[in-house]
Amino acid sequence: MAASAVQSIDTSGARARPPAPGMDGAPPGEAPDTAPARAKPLRQFLRTVTPTGRARPFERSEIIVSKTDPKGIITYANDVFLRVAQMEEETALGAPHSIVRHPDMPRCVFKLLWDRVSAGEEIFAYVLNLASSGDHYWVLAHVTPSWGPDGKIVGYHSSRRAPRDNAVEVAAGLYRQLKAVEDAAGGKADGMARGAAALGDFLKEKGLSYDELVFSL
Ligand SMILES: Cc1cc2nc3c(=O)[nH]c(=O)nc-3n(C[C@H](O)[C@H](O)[C@H](O)COP(=O)(O)O)c2cc1C
């Protein structure tokens, strides 16, 4: 992506807040605990919400947007994000992006996402997210790094559209397999490595790269 295009999505806006606590695993590293007093317990509650199995629809014309600092702490969430995730802006800003993590998502997909964007590359990914009610929503996310004037990554930007039903069907089937592989492993790190290997095997069998798979759906 051209540097000029990336400059336009710099995260230093009036709504940006200082980083807040990394909860369990906002990569990479920990952020200082500066969360507003009311927002923190709510965020912890959201990490334990039980999925309802109900889909939370949004319009095909809508774009769910968020920006993060380099550690994945949310610095901006647009109105569509807040409405679909059923979250107050106060809760979202300063929270790790895993605040909308769905427990069915395989870890290896997030590892791939972080490997790519922290290396300065962009990525498209199908992601299943969890709203605060426990309802879920699938997105096709485009995640990009944002660069500062010194050439360092100052944050990340994600734009998400509603994916096609048949793409969701394929992604959900693949993610179920990857999650099962991860769950059968001894621990988190082992699970992630096995999940990544299983994703590699799946792609090899299809004769596709990861990007080719995403764009083929
Ligand atoms: C810009 C950006 C957007 C992200 N969007 C999401 C998202 O919509 N849903 C999600 O679960 N994780 C998202 N992540 C990844 C999270 O930071 C995190 O890696 C993931 O939720 C797994 O969390 P865990 O390691 O605590 O399980 C995003 C990361 C970045 C940098």
C-alpha cells in the first residue's frame, strides 16, 4: 500500500486515548493500566460472555471500522462497530481488540494476522466476532499497519464488511477443524503451532496460498 494512503489513517485523532490494560493476550506485550474505572469490569465481563448462537446482522453497505495502537489496544471505533458489537464507546476505547473475540475462533488465525501486520504487511481475514449480548457476527476484515513519519508502525486499522454466506460456510468449516486441532493440543503455544500446521496442510491440499484461499471465497 502506498505510504500516502496509509498516512491518512493515522490513529492520532481527538478520540484517541492512552493505552489501557492488555488483558490476557493483547499482543505484543503489556500496556499500562489506565482504563477508566467503569470500563474495566465491563471489559472483563465481556471476555466471559456465553455465545447465544444468534447471528447479529449488519448491512452489506456498512463498514465496521476500528483502529488500534501497536499493541492492539483500540483507539477508534466507528458507530457501526459500536452498534454491531453492542458496546459503548467508553468500553471499546482503551480495550484490547480481543474484547470482541469469539471463543470458536482458532488462535492460529490471529497469529497469522499479527505476524503479517507487525511485519508491515496487510491481511484479509474472515473473523467471527462476539457482541456483548453473546450474539455473533462474521466479518471479512482488511487489517493494515499505519506508519509514522520515522517509518515505524504507529498502529493498525481494520475495515470489515459482511461476508457472503458461502464464504462464511467455508471459513466456519475450516475454523472448526483448526479449533479442534488446537484444543486437542497440550497447551496454548502447542495448540497454536498445531493449528498453524493444520492450516498449512489445508492450503497445500487445495494448492492455494492463504491470500488465494481468502480471495477465492
Ligand atoms: C487492527 C486490529 C483489529 C483486530 N480485530 C479483531 C477482531 O475484530 N476480532 C478479534 O477477535 N480480534 C481482532 N484482532 C486481534 C486481537 O488483537 C487478538 O489477537 C485476538 O482477539 C486474540 O486474542 P487472545 O490472544 O486474547 O485470544 C485485531 C487486531 C488488530 C491489530
